[in-house]
Amino acid sequence: MKKVRITQIRSGIGRPQDQKDTLVALGLRKMHQSVEVDMDNPSKAGMVKKVAHLLKIEEI
């Protein structure tokens, strides 16, 4: 099982609503908040890819 730690490093302000919703769905509500995500699930992997420009991604 592949897990990654994602940290929000850029703000969702001024971004399209679907990107803001994706950040919330990933569990990111504040700047510099980190969550661990399983990348085995294709839907989670797609969400991370969609907002990758706002995140720092580290493999665990």
C-alpha cells in the first residue's frame, strides 16, 4: 500500500471552486496542514494530481 503525506503550501483563494472543493475533500482546511493519503485508490490519486500545484507531496 503506497501512502503519501500531502501538505498544502499554496492558498485556495482565487482558485476555481472545484479545486477548493478538492482540497476540502482531501482533508486540507488550512495552510501548512498535512494529511496522509493512500494512493492505491484511483479517486484519491486523481484528486491529488488535480491540485498538485498547491501541495507538497512526500512519500512515506
